[in-house]
Amino acid sequence: MKKPVIIAALFFAAFATSLNAGNIVGKVTCQGKGVPGVQVSDGRDIVLTDAEGNYSLDSKKDQGFVFISTPSGYVPVMRDALQADFYAHLTEDADVQESHDFELLEQNQDTYSVIFFTDAHITNDPKKKDFDLLHDVAAPAMRKTAAELGGKGPVYLMQLGDFSHDLYWYENGCNLEDVYNVFLREGFAGPMYSVSGNHDNDGGVRTDNTDRDSEHLYRKILGPEYYSLNIGRQHWIFMDDIQYLNVVSEKMKPNKGIVGDRSYNHGFTGEEMEWLGKDLSFLPDTADVYLCVHIPVIASNGRQTFFRDSQMDSLQTMFSRFGKVHVQCGHSHRMEFVDSDKFPAFSEVIIPAFSGNMWTSKPDRFVGEDGEPAGTLSFTFTGRDKDMHYWSHQFGEKNFRVIDMNQVVSGNPASENKNVVYIEWWMARKGYSLQVLEGRKVRPVEKIVGQDPYFKMNLPKKTQKSRHLFKVQAKTARKPLVVREVRDSDGAVMYQETVRRPKPIVPGME
């Protein structure tokens, strides 16, 4: 934003506050001193704090919150070990004034990291034993990742929905609040920012406004359904792209406490779109914008979207002046990097499920829909530069799995599989390629569409095809392979493994 605009906005904010205090007022401070120019919103309108950090909103209070968009170089004080205190629940009627203050702490964000996790699907199901798997494997792995990244600067957690699973809220006594308390007990250190997934709605709610009413626990536990913040050089936007329907039908199976089919539509509400336009209006064209949602905006083929065409046209127009908006999402339970010629304003990363295949695969309990291991994705920012890594629960940083087909097929392998090696490269993305060396010889790498053999071993009843499976025809059965992830622009090796053969397939081990 240009300085004259900021000065004018601050003057207007101070002038409006002095003349006509609204029904929501307060102050944003840091070490007792007011912080000017902070965005404050009730989910509909956005105002800026004045020179002394004061704000005033004349609000309908129908969204139930007042919240701030944290400015760069600051972090809110914490509500508890996980959540930052960037919002307040509104407790009075619209004709009653209420006051809500926010306290910030200065933070060096020249370099910082974000850990994304999504689709935890915690259910307290005794068959899945997800509490035990979280405690014994997944939680220690994410804490270790956070500790490693913490040596570079501040670390933020970003939870991208389906924290819980609506089907089991009543059956297993494990609703969204219970899941949040489980994560608190696991000792994660925030701040954690969240979006709502389709399974984070209350399936026991069916009203004239089901979408909003079914989110009552989300609002109580995790705060506003949509908001923004600034960290370093990045502007982060968090949006709820689930419109929960929960239709009652005769075909639905009866489940304890569930009154509908838990169905939903994709996209943003009118209120969200209006607020988003106002939020973006505060940004210069050069802003580095990141959008966090649950359901992907663009399908993996890059040509279709999950949103209405008219809304996509509006979003394309809103975001196009920034060059790209970087979308982070989950829902699909697989890793994909999606760019679209049809919707060039969007560059999307779909992140695998933290729960693998919702904790159901056996004998390896951490296999995702495309054969990738369950884990988390991290971004480390220095200015606008971004360093990306995938962290599996079991093996730490890992970008691919190598499958020696000589070891998969018992006895003499069929001729089409003899000395064939599959590589499940879940970090496959534009601008990078695989290089495979057998001794000093470079072997051709072929991208195929098929079922990952490792996935098949763990989920034999599923026929899911991998979208990032690669095939290499080796010359021998025993010579080691060097597998490299290479950046095409300069040939730099970004990740490498040496694979000793024959390589046995042992689920859960590498």
C-alpha cells in the first residue's frame, strides 16, 4: 500500500473513532504502546487502528467475532499452547457496545517456517487406534520437524481441515473439541491457524441455516471461519470453502446422533467473497498472497474447478493482479502440484493426509491415497524465497519411494516386470525431474498411470491409481541405483537416495 493511502486511512480511522464510537471498540497494543494501521474486522467490514492503536466498528455482530489481521513483524500473544489470541467472541446484542483489546509481541520474521497438516481424521475408533498412532508416531514426528525448523526462525502450524470426522462425533464420543484437546495434550507448540473441513461440521444439526449452525464447535474452539494475517513478506488468507448441507434422505444409513447425509457443496459464501474483496483491497499489486482452504480450488487436471464457474471468474479477477495466489489445501488425501492454463492466477499444492488413509492401511498404517507416506509439508521463507520439504512420520524428510519389482513378484518375475523399478515420486512438480543412474549409466525414466504396488500391498481392496508413478528398466537385478530429484533450470540435485538392490519390500520400513 502506498504511504499516502495509509496516512489517509489512519487519519480517517482516528477521525471516525473520535466522532462516533461503534458498538465494537478496542485497542491493539505491543508492550503497552498502541500499534497503528492494523486491520480489524467483524467478518463483514474492515477498519484500521488509528495512530494510538484504537479501533471502532459499527457492526451487525451477525458473524459473532471481531478479529485482527496480524501485521508483519508481530505475533499475537497466545490463548493457550496452540492458538494465537487474534480474535474475540462477541457476547452482547448489536445495540450494546463491547470492548475487545488485542496484544501483540514483536517477532523477527526475516526467516520463518510453516508446517502444513491436513485430514488428521481423529475418531477415537478402537479398530483404527488413531489416538495411539498419533501419540506414538505422528505427533513425535511433527514435533521433531518443528524443532528442526525452529533453528531457522519462528514456526507456524497451519491445519487445513478435517481435524475431526463428523460421522464419529457421537458414535465414538470424539467431536472437534475432543480432537483439539488431544492435540493440546500432545504438546504441540503454536501458533496454529486453521480452516474448517467438511468433516468438522456437526452432523447432528439440520436447521434453516445448516451451514452456519453446524459450525458451532469450530467457531467455539478454532475461531472465525475466515480471516487473514501477515507474516514476513507473505499475506495469508484462510477461508472456509465448505457449504454443509446435511440433507435428510431415506437412503442414508443410520448413524448415532447424525440426522442427515453429511453432504456439502464447494465454494465461498457471499459474505466471504465480500470480505475477501475488502481484505485484498489493502494489498499492493506486488503482494505475495497465500490462500489456505480445505477442498482444492482447481482439480488435478488443471481444467476443472470444484467451485461454481461464476465464482471462479470472480476469484480469477480478484487475484490476477498479484500474478499468482498460492493455494494450500487437502481433502484429496494425496500430494499434487496443480497449475492451470484456464485459471492462471492459481498455483495449488494439495497436501497428503496426516492420517495416511485415515489410519486404516495395514500392515503399514501410514500409506496415503497415491502410495505416499503420511506426513507434513513445510515452507521456509526468507523474504519471498521459499524452501519446500515433505516430512514423513516414519522416515523424516523423504521425496520418493523406490519399489524393486523383482522383490514384489514371487519366484521368477514376469518378463514385463523383470528388473523393473517403480518410483513413487510424490514431490513430482513442474520444473523438476527424476534422474536414475545404474552405475555410471543414466536410465530412462517413464511416467506412467497405474497402481502403486506398495499401496496395493497395504490396501488390497482399493484400486486407486497413482498420479506420480515412474518406471525405470534396470539392466541388472543387483546393481545399486542412485535416484535424484533434479531442478531443471540449473541441474541442481535437490534430493537423492542410493538404493541397494535387491531391495526387499517390507511395509513400514525403508
